Amino acid sequence: MQKTDASILKKGALPLPFRVGIVPVPGFAIMSYASVADPLRAANLLSGKRLYDILHFGHETQVASSGSAVITDCEPIGSNTPLDLLLVIAGGDPFAVKDRVLSDWLKRRARGGVWLGGVSGGPVILASAGLMDGRRMTVHWEHAAEMTGRFPDLIVEKRLYVIDRDRVTCGGGTAPLDFIYALLSDHHGSDFARRVSDWFLHTEIRAATSPQQSGALGGETTRSPHIQPVVAAMQDHVGDPLSLEQLALIAGISARQLNRIFVQILGVSAMTYYRRLRLDIAQRLVRGSAMSVAAIAEATGFSNAAHFSTAYATHVGRRPSADRKAAVV
């Protein structure tokens, strides 16, 4: 872990227990929650000490996940319970969360010196409250395009987690495991963090800079070492598409060679593949968000809404407005 991150996590003398608050937004993903809470509980067990307290907050005393799990004994949102770190964990459509009480409480806790964080869709809620302005951040890849479309001034990075001063954002899923191991390493040393990771049979702790997706190509990438880094670059540059020459530079080969490899392995040219990738993301936004067609066009790198609609209709079989109507029927 970088030293700049370590100083953020410590805040001088480490309080014991270190108090971690969790806001499980109704419909939260249990994997994201468990990846935060379980390593902290294991740290207490393996150390034989109360290193971490975990407290839950909600509008009700119980909050249901997207499955059958329920978090009980939640303190009310608005509580002044002392905390060192407060994490919002959200799943589903975090852009649909309109919770002024939660936003005001998060702002108040931030002013009081509590570090804030978001997991999976949680960063969207922090951004909507204006709490990520001027800070680097990440979010689950599913929400990245809409995030940059709605908040074009935010610095969104496709990483497992990002720590920027008093903010922590994490992509969700199993990514919180890696963040918590980094926190444990900084608080109690890398050997102890490794003991905790071994407890979960998680033998490879990933760096914060690791990608959120392995790539859309699966085993086909093994047929050429040039495709995977190019696809990763495409995924990172949806709203600001790279040129064929830029992609070839990433691959370390000529543009002609790159196109030939894409055609041989995937059956289409590199730029055709890139365009389809962007249109697939656009379709998820058309069907799953309230963004305007013009905003989606901009978020997926098309010069204007008319050009986007034509490309969308060719790819999907109907224009964005018709596809959106079909999705809600």
C-alpha cells in the first residue's frame, strides 16, 4: 500500500477499538457487505482483542439485502455515535436513491471529521450528496458510465478501491476484501493482514490499482497477448474513445497488425469491437437509467444524439426511445 494512503487510514494514534459504521441501503448486495464486515470480525477473533467495532445504521432497525439476509439492530440515521469510518453500501440502482436525511447526516459526519466511504453503488450516494467533489474515486463498473455522464467533473477511476484523503470508495463484490486487508496492514502490519486473508483462503491480495473486470473476452485473450490490454483500455475510455493508433500503441504493435489480430480471433476489426462495446454499455443505460438520450450519447463517446440514435438502431434493432419503452413494458 502506498504511504500516502497509509497516513489517511491512521489519523494519528490508532483508536482501539476502531469504530466502523455501515449504512446498508435497502437492497444492498450481501457479498459487498460481507467483504467489509467479515474480515474485521476475523481480525478480532485472530487477535484475541476487540480491534474493531462494527455498527449499523438505517431508517429502520432492520434492513433487508437484495436476497434473504437482513441486518438487525440498526441505530437510527442521524445518530451522533462516535465513529472513525462510515461506509455506505448500496446495490440495485443507487441513482434512484433520494434520501435527503441520509445525505444531510453524511455531510454532518464529514464535517465532524469522520472518514466517509462508499461500496459498490455507495459512491453514487456520496457523489449525489456532493461529498466527492475534488476527490478521486471509483464505483462498481456497472455504474461507471452513468456516473461520469451525470457527474462529468468527478475524477472516476476504474480501480478496486481508491483512498483520497478522508474518502474511501470501493467497487463492491470482493473488492472490499482487498481494501480491508490494506487497512489491517496499515493498522496492525502486513503479517497480520495476511493471517486474516489466509483465514478466508484468499491467498492473493490485489493492489488497489487492479482492474475491476478481467475483460469481456474470457479464454480468447490467451490466443494473443495484445488483445487484453487493448480491451481494458477500451473499457476505461468509453466516454472518450481512443483512436486505432492509440490502441495500437497500447498493444505495442502497428494498427494494421492490431486489426488483423482482432479479425482473426474475434471476427471483427478493433474499432468495430470498440463501437459494439460502447453501444452495449449504452443499452444498459437506456434500459436501466433515467438519463436522457443526449446524456447517454455523450457518456458513451458519440458526437451527438442523432449519430448515437442511428448507431444504436443499427446495433440493437430499434432506436433508444423505442428500446426504453420496450424495456419497461
